[in-house]
Amino acid sequence: MTKGPLYRYDTALPKLPVPTLAETCARYLKSVRPLLTDDEFAKTTAAVAEFQKAGGVGEELQKRLLAKANDPKTVNWLEDWWNDLAYFGYRDPVVIYVSYFYAYKDDRLRKKPTQRAAAIIQAAMDFRRQVVDESLAPEMVKKSPLDSSTYKYMFNACRYPAKPSDFELAFDPAQNNHVAVVRNNQFFVFDLVKDGKVLSTADIEAQLDAIVKQAGDRKDPAIGALTSDNRDIWTEARKTLINAGSQNEELLRKIESSVFLLCLDDSSPVTRDEVSRACWHGDGRNRFFDKALQFIVFENGKAGFMGEHSTMDGTPTCRLNDYVCTTLAQGKIDHGSATVSSNLTAPQKLNFAFNTAVHKAIETSEKNFEELIGKHGLYVQNYEGYGKGLIKKFKCSPDAYVQMIIQLAYFKMHGVSRPTYESAQVRKFQHGRTETCRTVSTDSVAWVKAMEDPHVSAAEKTALFKKALSSHTEYMGNAVEGKGVDRHLLGLRLSLKSHEAKPEMFAQEVFSRSSHWNLSTSQLSGEHFDGYGWGEVVPDGYGVAYMINENNLSFNVASMKEMRPNESASEMRSLFEQTLLEAPKSKL
């Protein structure tokens, strides 16, 4: 059978490069300069010089890293380290800290929850068909193909808790065409394919109606809550659950191997904040947080999605969700016969056995979850003043522009600029995932200070802004080529042997401070999304997810305290309408 194009370029893509020691050290010093006093910078410069001197420890670590990168058996020198450190070895709960969500706009044609859920399943199955038969076109950026390897972990995939490090399993899609559905903490499964064909949307809706009816108003003990806990706690709880009944492991496997999980919630969130929070974590019970894909539909017909982050970054799932929403909105999905089949096999309820130990584990995890989410705020700000259209009239990069909105908002609140992470995609390389774009620069700091200084002229503020944009765009350009500093420095640190002393450069407080991400930011955009986001990565920080649409900007701020970028966006508009729009003034 001829294979489709999805993975066509993967083995032909270049390997992730290892930057030179000199360029990374120079870029590191430039990135920390705006964060440090003169005295701190002098000490840091000396430590970096010592690290990279001829015949020094830096050269030895670089030699080891290059040996790993150039080993013919190595596809990507960072991959095993990154997957373990950033994801599988990370022990905090995936909900809040790792997983991310998309909130959908309303579907005016489908207000009934099971009707909307059935349509979402049908569209997602159409996307899955293209992944499985590989007919899906690979993603391209400026005519360059991106790595598609993570698509293998999109459908029929699940994360597993284990000590000291978790792992992921992907199941054979040919053998596993069942969807898992959770309603009132009760899990059900049914096959989506019959006689080689996907069920009609009407049949899927009928199956979901049967599940809602069977589940009734009774709530089962919440197995899903166990997946919301610390990974070591969940590792032990999973063993406890499996030992509680001879069928429990097999029943878990039905959830884990399913195409994806559909969560039919009995809540009815209304506002953007409410819908986003419900997609971000919900009640912590009517979920299975280890599933790669969870589609969520609420009692009032609102809907969204939650992704488990360990094997797949946001761009492929953004593509999936955009496909689901767009094809449904445009009427491009074949829903099949509107008449419900008479011979549908009833959905199977997964009847787990419980004992006292399992009940106690669930109770503990529920309590831990409530404590966790009680500490976190989530604020959605949908700014309707302008969007990508006007920013382009200002002749600015929309992404760099919005990064500066975030910088200004933070500075207005805290009176200081602090380390900021923006996710940069390195999927142009084999098995590439992300690199850090360090947003704060000497130029961005000069600009935010000028914005808060009433004595600086509009023309000067604008000139400083252009320099700040240029610095950001330059760093991002290097990062997407695999030439940021963070992943390279991580590789050098991990090339140290356990008995070897840590070089002064890595031991300095400045080194850890420069990657203490007070702002963790990322952009994904979709005209059919009403929000997207994740949690902050440090206790005193903010997770800022943003969307740049044609006529609006959306900010999702997750933190233990509130931050408001809207005010900064308005202030920037009034400044740049004076200074950046060419005369005669464009009609807005």
C-alpha cells in the first residue's frame, strides 16, 4: 500500500544542531545583561570567560555533546533528556502544570450537548483517518516541512505513571476504534467503526444519549481524580486500583487504548473565565488526565479540549482542533444518514471494583486537587480594540508586538522586567520540539521604562519600541534555527559526569535566576477558539497564552495573582496610531 505524505520528509530533515560554545556564551551574556546589576554582570562575564577558555571545562563538555549529537544512532541529541526532564520525570500533577486547553466558540447549530459531542467526534475521526492512512499533509513553514513524528502519539495514546519517570504508550489504531466517554465519573466505551465504516453522527449521538441516560444522576467514585495527583502518588494509587479487582487493569486499558476520551460534564459554564477554567481542570473528577486527547462538552452545549503535553506540543493539537471546529462550521464533514441504525451495540459501562484502599486514595487525590486549584486564578481578557490587521498596518511583527504588550503589562504591575519564556518551534529538525526565546532584552527594558516616563516623547518611545521589536525578532529567528541558549546549556550541563564539579557559570545564582520564568508565554491562534491556556511554571509567575486574530487579541493569564494586559494594549494603540500609522491615517 502506498503511504501518504504525512511522514514523507521526517528522515530527510536536518538534525538538531549544536551551536558553537562561543555563540551560546555571547548570547547568554546578552540575554542576562538587562536582568543584572553591573557588579553581577561583571561576575557573570568572568564565570563565562572561565567556562569557555581554551582547554577549559566548556570545551570538554561541548566535545561530549557533539559526540552524542553526531552518533549515527542519535536522531536528536536533546530528545531523551528533554522528554524526561520536562515531562516524564516531572513529578508535579499534569493538570495545572503541564496540560493545556482550548475553549471553543459556540456552535449555533448544535446546542444539545450530545449532538455537539457527536459532531466533534465525527470531525475528529475524519482527522484521525488522515493521520492513520498518512494522507494528512505535513505542516509547512515558509515552504519548509516540519517534523511529523509526534502525530504517532495523537490518537489511541496515553501517559502512564511510573517511578522515577513516566512513559507513553500508543496503541494500534486498527485494533482500537473505540471511544471512551466519562459522565458523572462513570466510564463507558463503544466502537466508532462498524463494518469498516465510521458510525453516522446520528448513531454516535444515539450512543451518547444512551450513556447519559444510563449514567443518570448518580456519581461513581472518581477514578479520574487519581490522575490529577502528584505522579508518584498516582503511581501507587494505580497499583492499588488494579489490585482491588481482577478486571480493573483490563478496564483501565480500555480507557488508555481508546481513540480519545470524551468528557460529558454536567456543569454549565457561561463566561469566558468559567469555560476556560472548566476546560483547564474542570471538577478534577470527570476526566482522565493521562489521555493524550480529551474533548469536553458541557451541559449547555459549550465545548473545548484538553491536551496532555508529554509527547506532543500545541501545534499539532491546535491543527486537530482547528480542523474539527472549521470543518463543522463550514459543513464539510460527512455526517452520514440522519436515521439512527436499529442494530447498534449498546455502550459498555466499565464497572470497576472498589475497596476501602481505593476509596481512600480517591478521597486523598480529590482533596489534593481542590487545594491545588484553590491557589490558582485564571483570567481571560478578550481585547476587541484591534488585532493582527492593525498591527500589520503599523508594520510590526504581530507576535513580537504582543510580546511587548505583555512586557509592558508586567512592568506596569511590578516596576521591573523579569525572565520571560516564549516557546519557539524547532520542528524543522528531526524530532524537534521547542527552544526558548528569551523575550527580555536591553532594548525591551529601555522601551518599557520609557513608556512609564511622562517626559519621554512619543517619537522617542516609538524609536525604542522598534529597537525592542528588532531584538525580539532576532532572538526568535535564532531560536527556531536551534540556536537559543537554554537547550544548548542544558545539554552541556547534562554532559557533566556525576563525580565532576559544577562549573562556576552553572553554580551562580544568576544562572538559575535567568531561567526562572516569571512569564511563560506562547501563541497559538484559531478563529474558532474562544481561549487557550495552561498554568504558570513558577509559583511567583504567570502563564500567558495569547491568540492574535484579525480583529482581536485574546490573553489567558493563569497565576496565583491577576495581571491585566488589556490596559497596555490600549496604551500602545494610542501611541502607535500617533506615530506608526502612515499619513494619511489609515481608516480603521
